[in-house]
Amino acid sequence: MARSLFGTDGVRGVANVELTARLAFTLAQAAGTGLTVSVLIGRDTRQSGPMLAQALHAGFNSVGVDTVDLGVIPVGGVARLTQASDAGLGVMVSASHNPAADNGIKLIGADGNKLSDARELEISDVYFAIDSGASEPVLPTGSAVGTSQPDADGRSKYLALLEGRATQRLDGISVVADCANGAASEYAGPIFETLGADVEVRFASPTGMNINDGCGATHPETLAANLNGRIGFCFDGDADRCIAVDEQGAVLNGDVIMAILGRHMKSAGTLANDTLVATVMSNLGFKIAMRELGIAVIETSVGDRYVLEEMQRSGATLGGEQSGHVVLEDRLSGDGLQTAVRLAGVVAATGQPLSELRRVMRQFPQVLENVTVRDRTALDGAAAVWDAVHTAEEQLGDEGRVLVRASGTEPLVRVMVEAASADSARQHAAAISHVVISELG
């Protein structure tokens, strides 16, 4: 079986432990082999970011590929600038919502989207061959060696592209942006100001080690505690996620954001085929609300890449995940700033407060248990587990949902139960988890 260096969202690990400068250098050589056009490289604010970015520049340059340094920029900026340029590849150095010690490398194709699994496998094959010494990359000399140049206009070009994606001015809207001390720190304020909003920016003083630390999309409660009647947007380290907070302090995850956008786009005639794309983890309340609105929901596996693939296949103009990854009609994955601007635009267009718009759906209580097992691949044949699932589904009826799946990367079985009450969800999740432990734990 072919071995991939990549996980579900790029190459991840603790910087200088699993994710080293040597790995970044060799990965760049592998990805740059045969490439005849330039590569754009951006990063978030982690202390290890410059080290890994410099290794990537050196790796690409060593195989004759020119690179452009975008500096600190959201991953949506790398994607948009790659798509809008003649570059053959974009690279983002970030571990997204993970702690500061972690880092990651995401590769983005010329179309502005994540590489396919097949392309990642091809690059992995070349990487492992170089790393093991089984093959040597072709190293040019003289004028054929690649060069690295900064892009002094990258920030302004990305902000202009974002402004062009807005569908509504935001005059009169008051916004607070939590930038997670990450890549959005120098971008959230300017885009909202350009569109006419009154904006306060928080957690935008990165030190290299405070990214996602008690703030951002993984900690929306921090912003919710002190909004003073304004609406809030929380981003993660690379700003591909957006979680909203209404003026009353209620947190709106990706499901609620999609529900609001979906209803508005349907009424405006911009929701293609009155259909959107979501993952199997989307809340039952979301699916019920969409059905009542006459909006079809196509389900995919967990992961924004699978949402995007289905949107490209079906022509859908809206999709996303609970986590705050939202994809719009441009079908570029993960631009949290665009999501925030578009959601604020619905508030401006309708004249309704976000606290009223969020009532489009009711969120069913959801319980998720991660059960450690000996062999996650044995889940399919564990008849007793599926009997327990069937029993829970019968008892819940239309007022609940059960999802049991094996983790794609860890020795875990994930048991998710939604029900009309939190107590019911907990009881059914505990019962199924007990069987999983008995059979597989």
C-alpha cells in the first residue's frame, strides 16, 4: 500500500520533533520536482514558522523553482493569490487551531485548492525516495538555481480580492474580531473597515507562542463574555475557520452560519439547485431546518476537502463543517475572513440582528465519546456494537441520531449521539461506548 506523508490536512507535528526543517526542505524538493513555475509561501505567526518557511524556500530553490515569500497571511490569502497568479503551487506553514509548539505544511494547487489524495501520494513517493537515499533530486547550478523574493504587495492584493468577494456594504455594523494572535491579525481590521463596519480587533498581538492561547475559534467563550452588544467573529491560527458570536453572547458554529447563509442565498436565488453540502457531523437540528426551508443537504465524510470535492462535483455554492470551515461559490476552501464578511453582510442586508437570524435552526444536544480500542479497523465486523446502535436509533426515532465511526488516524472509535435532551444523548452515548469497550477496547 502506498504510504502518504500527509494527514487529513497537510503534514502536521511538533516543530523540531516530527516536523523538522529537514523534512520541510526535502518535502519542497519532492513537490518542486518537475515544476517549471513559481511557488507562493505564506505562514501564520508561530515562532517555528520562519524556520520552516526558510527551509521550504531553500528546498524549492535547490531544484530550480523560484519562490515568493508572502510572509504572515491567512491561508485564504495563499489560496487566492495562488489562483490569481501564474504560480504552480501555494504553501501555507501553519498548524491551524493547534497549540503554538505544533506546526504544519499545507500544499495548495494552482487552482487555489488543496491537492488531491493522488497528487499527495505522488509527492510522498518522491519524498520517501529522496529521504531514504534511494534517489537524488536533480540539482541545477548557476543561473538555473531558483531564487526567493518577497511579495511586498501580497497583503493589499489579498485584501482587494476579499473586498471583491463581498456582496454587501457593512455601514452601520459594529464588529469585534478575535484574531487568535494568528494570521488574521493584520487583515481582519482592514477588510471590515474597507467595507464600512465599525471594528475592534482583539488578540492581534502575536508573540510567536500565544497563537490560539485561550482565544480564537477554539475559545469563542472568551469573546462572548465581553461584546457590549456587538457581533463577534473568532478566527483560528491560519484563519480558515470562523466562529461567530451574536450580540447577546450566543456562539454560532459552522452549522448555524451555514443555515443563515443558506436561507439568505436561497431567497436571493444564489443557492445553486437549492442545495448545500455538509458533513455527517452536522447537527440534526441543522438538517431538519434545511428540510423545512426546502434546501437539500448532501452529506460527505468529515473534512473540508471532502466538502469541497462534492461542491465541485455537484456545482453547489455553499458547504462547510461545524468547526467553522465554510466554502462559498468561489469554491476555495477555508477563508474565514470571507465567511465573516458574508455573514455580516446578511445582517446588513436584512436589518435583523444576528441573535434573530440564528433562530433559523435549533441545535440538538450532541455528545461525542472517543473510545480507545485495540484495532479500529475491527469496528465494521463488531456485530454487538451495531446492535447497540440499532437499539439506540429505535429508541430515539426522529428525535435523535447516532453516528459511530473509526478515527482515520488514531486507535479510537468515535461515538456521537444527538437527542432532544442532553441527558438522553449522554445515556445513549454511554451505553454504546460501553459495548465498544467490551468488544474492541
